[in-house]
Amino acid sequence: MIATALQTTLLGLRLRILDPAWLFVAPLGLAAGAFAVFRSWQRVQRVRRLVPQDRAERVLPGTGATQAMVRGSALGTALFLLFVAAAGPQCGERTEIVKRSGVDLVIALDASTSMLARDVKPSRIERARAEISALLDVLRGDRIGIVAFAGEAFVQCPLTIDYSAAKLFLRAVDPAGMPQQGTAIAAALDEARRLLEGGSRGGAAKAVLLVSDGEDQEGAALDAAKALGDAGIRVYSVAVGTQPGAPIPLTDAKGAMTGYKKDSRGQPVLTRADASMLQDIAATAGGKLLEGSGGDLGILQLVSELEKLQKGELESRLSVQYADRSAQVAWPAFLLLCAAAMLGEGSLRRRRAA
């Protein structure tokens, strides 16, 4: 069962129930116990109607329902307590300072029209977004920022520890929404450096993940990478696409492909991944080119690389911690079940069976 946690105050103490749906089931335990007690009382009444009252003790000694009723009550109470324990009761609270540590990471994602090529399935941009989203699923404690770039670069998502929000910004990165086409890697690296230096705190290491096909049309990418390296910011790059290349598809307003981009001679324009350029950029800034296998781009390899970097304290906040009380409720239930087992079925039922 999954439900929203319930919080209330009982006798001045803060009480929280992790899964309150079990509380609605708990009365069934008491009902089962009450039914067992009622059935025991019925059996005694039937025996008393068959045997005169003055001869009952001599003919059928031990026909009282006390033992069976106690056993039924114990079983019912034990079931009730077990359901309450399953609800996850927590009582009392203490305030702790929770510290989050990690690195500052900016993801520079190429959103030029060449990223629409389909030499990587389903397309370069879609595969890049999918693997970056998978990266966000495994990161813990790191602040993430996103820079989108084509002919110019801009901050798509500022540094944040809210990975869900970062994913929303990531899904919005699309070549169709870029104001100017081209591939300005230098502008992307410069924007990433400004974002990291402007939001730096806690002594955390800084890194840039450059995801692109490497077709730099503006130049000066190595100079921008050197500036990052001089600032102590490492650059890790990922090449999206293949060396043989693929034509750039053209789409209509609904996203349906209408043809391919052509040059002045009417020939399809091929876009090829330039891994050597991306490797040079990463090496200049003290990083490395991440290479995938089996169809993956290799973005998830960044996790092990980030582990090697210096962690810094990125956030400190007060957190309310509740003390779990499930065991205190479950143990009495266990003892009641043991007591019910020791009581057995009762002398009356044994005599009837004989």
C-alpha cells in the first residue's frame, strides 16, 4: 500500500503515519477477534442447552468459554497491532543539520540543426537528451546547470540541485527553438564558465560536460577551453554522431520530415561528428573525451570522473527527523500471538472433537 504520510499531534507529541491506509485495515483485526469470541460464546450456549445446569460441571467439566474468549481477544488485538505497525508510526522529532556535498556541473548541449541527423537513433539530439536525463537520475548532491547553444549560447537552467526541474529545462532544448543557427562551441564554453564562476560556493570542484557533434563553425573553441582550464574547470566532452555522417532532415511545423537540407548545388548536406576536435577541447581543459560502447554515447561515464573531483559543501539546511515506533507496536503483537498459541483451542473444543 502507498499513501501520503499523515501528520498530527497527540498529547503534545508530533505523530506521523507513513502509510495511513493500513489504519483503515487495522479494525478488521479487532473484528476478527470479536468474531472468534462470539463463536466461543455460541458453542458454550449450545452445550448449556443440552446439559442441565446442575449437572454441567459433572458431565462436562471445563465447558467455560473463558479460555477460548481470551485466545480470540489476544488474536484480534495482535492483528490490530500488526496492522498499526505496518502503517509505520513515527513519534517524536529531532532537528538535524543536513549537509549536501558535491561538485558544480554545467552541461553544454549542442542544439544546432546538425543534431537532428539520424545516424544515432532516434536522432542525435534525442539520444543526447535521453542519456543526460539518465545521468541526472544517478547523480547525488551535485549542482547542475544547462547551457544550450547553436549559433549563440544561453543559460537554459541555472545551477540547481532540483534534478526534476533540470529535466524539464532539458526537454525544452530543441533545434527548432534556437534563435540563431550554427555551432558556437566557444560561446557555449564561455557561458558555462560564467555560470560556474558566478554561482561558486563551498569549495566544490567545477566541471563542464560538452555534448556536441563537434562541428565548430565559429572557431576559438580551444582558446575558450584554455580559459576554463586556467580557472580550474575541467571539460569532459561527448561526441554525438558518426564519422561517415548523415544528412540533416528538414521538418514541418508538426515535426514531420519533409526532406533533407541541401547545398547550393542541390546535394544533401552531410554532417559528421568531429571527435578529434572534442578530444582536443577536453584535453586543453584537463578533462577527457568520453566514449561509449554498444550504441551508448558514454555520458554515464562522467559519474566515475566526478567521483575523482573534490567535493564541496553545497547546501546546509535544517531537517526534522522522526523516531520510528513500529517495533514498539510489533513486539506486543508478537507476544500476544505467542500467548494465543499457548492457550490452544480450549477444553470445550477438544472434548467435542473426542
